Amino acid sequence: MSTVTVSLSGALAAVAGVTNIEVEASSLSEVLTGLSTRYGGAFNEKLYDANGKPRRFINIYVNGRDYRFLKKLDTELANKDEVSLIPAVSGG
Amino acid sequence: MVTELSHQEILRYSRHLIMPEVGLAGQKKLKEASVLCIGVGGLGSPLAMYLAAAGVGRIGLVDFDVVDFSNLQRQILHHTADVGRPKLESAAEKLRAINPEIEIVLHEAMFSSANAMDICRDYDVIADGTDNFPTRYLTNDVCVLLGKPNVYASIFRFEGQASVFHAEKGPCYRCLYPEPPPPGMVPSCAEGGVLGILPGIMGTIQATEVIKQILGSGDPLIGRLLLFNALDMRWREVKPMKDPDCPICGENPTIHELIDYEQFCGISMGSEEAHVEELGADWNITPSDLNSELQREGKVVLVDVREPHEWDICHITGSTFIPEGDVLARMNELDTADDIVLICRTGIRSARALNQLRESGFTKLRNLVGGLHGWADDVDPSIPKY
């Protein structure tokens, strides 16, 4: 297990009520599971689509790199890694 | 044609001219350049003001809205006396006052698939200051199809994002966000609020990137998504990648022309009003009909589903307060035998709450059409609109 810093923004931060938290996890999927357990229903509804996959309007970055171009949810994490969950926002 | 600067322009732009990174050559590039600002609201205000002051030779503005009181907290191009005027008229007046040396071109129309290509074609750089997902995807697709840089920013509450999408050199908006959020999943500024200064910061970032695009100098925000949080007062940066499977700029594109963006974003009526329409007349009640029912002393239970800080601004005396997010958990506080009227600010969240209760077995439900705004207009002017 590694201690990972997670940054939430936009609609996800609004439902979780926090922007920065620390999570114990060794992979990206464990981070998301940890967040789901911690923040529950409304958070999960925003994060996951009907098939249980992260919604496409939410970008996930590990140390600033898009998880789709790493090992997706299997991306392994080390101590002090930074995970960012960034939903699209449209305001102007 | 050789671009020259007049003595007056040399004086006006002297702080640019004495920096070798801009200099006379750079200032002439700015004078020769054309930039289209889509939207002259929160982001568009500082963006257009700084571009005008910087001496961008031709600035196009697209908007069809009129100035509203609720715009004034952040849309600094528009003043109190402008309320009710077309935004373009108000914006053009201020920009010409800032810099009469430049040309301001007005496109007073809703930016749409029908006019977007024709409007954008004549500009070097496009700046996206719109406020909704359909127009963001439209702006992206126009820029990809025309090969133009799209200088992007967007805002939500205390947070801003900025990037430059230029498909020939990096990812486009669709590479980041292949699909829009389902309607209602991400609140707009009108629903979620926005700190007034935030578009000032992010619109100024946009203006900076536009000027860098024109000058061809510096390290642009291409392939970089800049994130700002005003509460944390922290900037972060992530590196979006060009998606080889992107439907418009990928290796095998499937989008070759503009599409129906409202349909793409799952919006059939321009906004969430669709939610209310879908309810049908039987589930709606107008403010004056509700007032009549209350006068007749029939037992009507009013349930206000807004948030606590909104309840503090105003509410109808005697109403019960259950925020939308708590409706299902607290529905045991309501009686299925009662006539229940659901209330929010404009009638959209209450329509959603009505659907939740209907799916849970409640049948004697109605939605206050127009919400508290409608109530203030038609019944009780002592209720403030916000």
C-alpha cells in the first residue's frame, strides 16, 4: 500500500466536499474504490457510468499523465504519487 | 500591404515596443491579427478588454444575450446602466473606448452549426468563452476542421481550467473529453454559482495565450491543461495527450462536418427545461394557481428543495425545507396522502425531486412552474430573485 494524494475538482469536489485528500492504495482502481467507499452514493453516481466505468467526461491523471495512456485502472501507484480527477466544466 | 504604426500607436504601445520579445515586429503582428471571442460574458469580458488594449487589429464578438443584473458581479464589460441592452452593443462601446485604433466586428447571433464555419473562417485565433457544453464541442469542431487554434478556458465555482487546443500540434477538446456529461450532472454557473473574480483570472490567462499565439513566442498551453483553485490559491498542470481514437482529430476521424450539438449533449430544448416539460401539465402548478389554492385554505404541503444558503436568502412562509439531495432519505417526513408542491429557485431541481418522489410511490405531487422566481413575479414581489 502506498499513500497517494488525490485532488478532486468540479462536480466531484462539490459532492465530496473536499479538494485534496490522502488515500492508501497500490493501484488506481484501489484509489477509486477507496473514494467510493468514503463518499458513497452521490459521488459514485457522478464518477461511474451504468457499466461501472469512470465516466468519459472525467479525466483521471496520475502524476499529470492521463490514465488512458498508462495502464488505465491497473496503473500502479507509489508513495506520494498524485492522482487528479478532473471533470469537464462548462461555465464562462 | 505593409503595416505601419502611427505616432499615437507607438506611444500607446510603448511598453510593448520596448520589450525585444514583442518589439515593433510583434506589435505589427498584433495589429495584423484577428481574434474571435465567442461569448462576451465572464471570460469574454477581460479577454476582449485586454486584447483591445493590446492592439489586436480586429476583434470579433459573438453573443446574442442581453445584460442582466446577475451578470454584473463578474462580467466587467457591462455596467449597471447596460442592464437590458444587448451584450454586443455594451461590449463594443467599452472596447472602442479602450482602444479606438482597432476594429470591432459584431456577430449578434446564437453561435450554431449553421453559422459557425462562416463566422470563424475569417479569424486567426478563436477564443472559447462560452458557457455550455454544446457550444464548447461546436467551437472545438470548427477549430479542428478549419485548422485554427482554440484558446480555451472554463470556470466552475472557485475553479478554472485553461488550455490551447490546436489539433495540428496537440490534443483537441474531444481528446480530453470524448463525451459530454449527462444533462444535469455538471451544474452551470447559474446553478452552481461562480466567484466573481474567477473569470477575471481565467479570461486573462486566455488573453495571454491568444497574444502568445499571435506573437509566436513563449511556451503555449498546447498539450497542457492549467488548473486553478481560488480557495486553495493553487495552480496545477496536467498533460493531456492527443487521442489517436479521437473522432475528429484522431487517425481515422469519423466527424467531417459540424453535427447537432444539442443532440450530442443530450439536450433537446437548449437546457434542463426539458425536464420540466417532460413532466406534463398534470404535474405542474402555476404560481397564481398555487396562491389560489393556499387562499382557499386547502391543505397543501410546500416542500422547498433548494440548498440551506438559498433558503437563508428567501423562502415562502410555512414551507418545509428538504434539500434535493436529501429528498429520498427524508421522504418518510412526507405523507403520500397530502397534496405536495415542490419548490426551488426556477422549477428545475424541484422537477427532478418530483420525479424521485414519484418513482418512490408518491402520486399527489406538483411542481411549482418557474419556482420562486415565478412566485416573486406573479404573487409575492417581496420575495427577492437571485
